[in-house]
Amino acid sequence: MLARVANSLYWAGRYIERSDHLARYLNVNYFSSLDAPNQMARSRKFVLESILFMGGHQFHQVYDESKILYQVGFDRDNPQSILSCIVMGRQNAQKTRHLLSTEVWEAINKYYHFINSYSVDLFVTTGLYDLTTKSGEYVSIIREKIIRTLLRDEVWALLMLGIHIERAFQTVSLLNTKLYDIQKIIGQNPEANDLSHEWATLLRCAEVFDMSKKHHRRLPDKWSTIEFLVLNTFNPKSLINNVEKVQNYIERIGNKQTYTEEMVEFKVGKLAAFFQYLTLSEIKADLPGFLEKVYQDLNEVGKSFEENYLFFKSSSGTHDQQRAFEQN
């Protein structure tokens, strides 16, 4: 397979998955604030700052809700908007149309046309729930069509690799964003001790609130939530689960017998082994440091994969964001 074709498949998976996470975070955080027990968590400024932080955007001097919703939803100049992600995902899929099933292509195309034709004025006034909910439904259909209709070959493996490495990145971003939110709440009220609503919101952003409740049989707290999103092997959104999937797809694509430490197979294997023997007490010792390490390790795996298989060279440190701009 040509490197540029593999590149398009990989990034189609990443951008489609990213659009789903952005839409869900916008939906859950915006509407969960309506019944938040903490006064600060109910404020518009708090919610909008959380949404901006998740998307890696600059904070505003004046918090105009409609402008911020436009920025994260429909701004074509913002590569981290929902519209930009599906536009870039579709562009990459279009380059590999001959390798995709009709069902996969039509599902991607329907999602693109739904977002592209949606009224911006409606979205920033009363359409936020409708658009973000339907975005999640469209992405679920795309994933289902990929799983059900494609041969288990390199095309399928590249799309699935993109999906799972993006999911791992987004889980780290979700954790970082919610920790940022909680830090602000505690900064305003140091005696705040019931933060179960915030942890429940985080789990809902990852679509695993009900399964976490089933697993733990109690209201979520800090460490039960982090354990579920990082170390629980039965949780399809957990970091350990998705790192293992990334390792499997990379090894399937490469099909090499021996590795050197410069190879992506070695780097992702080392990361998978790190998670395999990781304990919650180690995470508790330095949670911010842990999340930073995982983000950098995932970034290194993604960069190394492109350099090894897609012949794309990028500077260290800004790989993910840089690639998003370049694809646009």
C-alpha cells in the first residue's frame, strides 16, 4: 500500500473519532451544568472555559456563548471544531474511496452532509443538543460499518488504529480537563468535598457512567473514576484497553518478527507493558505527571508510526496539533 493511502486511512479514523469526543464533551458538559450542585459549576463562564480547555482553545476576554459555540462547533478556521474534524475525516476517506465499502463511505458522507448543511444560527441558539446527539449516532454507525463490512486487512487495521489511538488521546484530555475544572471549584471553595457530580460528568463524557456504576456499585469518586478510565481492562474506553488495541493494530500492519528500540513496535510495546504492570498507587503518587507521561508516550508512538510507515517527519512536542493543521 502507498504511504499516502495509508496516511489517509489512519487520519480518517482519527478525525472521525475526534469529532465524536468533541461533540459529546460539548453536550454532556453544557447540559450537566443545569443540575450541578455546586454554584460555580452551574455558571456559564465555568462551562464555556471547560469546553475551550478541552478543545485546546484560548480563553476569551468576554464570554459570548454563541461565539464560543460557533468556534468549537462550526469554525472552519479552527482545526479542532466538530465541522473541521468531519471535513478532514471525509477528505481523507475520499482519497481512499476505492478501498472502502460502499456502506462505510455512505455513512461518512451522510455525517459530513448532516453537519455541513446544519444551520449555524440554530446550533448556537437551540440546536446544540440535536447536533451533538446526532453526531454521536452518525459516528457509531460509521464504526459499526467499518467493523461489519471491511475485510480484516491493512485498510481495516489502519482505520481502527486511528480510532483507538485517538480514543486514548481523548481519554487523557478528558481527565486533564476535568481535573482542571475540579481544581477551579476547590480554589473557590476549599471545603468542597462532594465532587461526585463532576466525576459522574467525566464518566458520561466517556460514555461509561452506567458501566462504572455497575462495576463499583456506588457513586463515583476521584480514584474509582480514574481506575475505571485508566486501568479497567473490561472498559472499552480505558487507556489500558486502547493502548493494547493500538499495539495489536500496529503489529498487524507491520508484521515484523524482531524490533529495535527506534521502531514503533518497540515503543508501543513498551507503553503497553507499562500499563500492564501499572498500579493505582503509582498513579496516585503523581497524577498530573502520569497524564503528561502518557500523553507524551502516545505522541511518540503516533509520531514514530508516521515516520516508520507513512514517511511523515514531524518535530517533537506538537505532533498531534501540527498534523491537524497540516491535514486541513
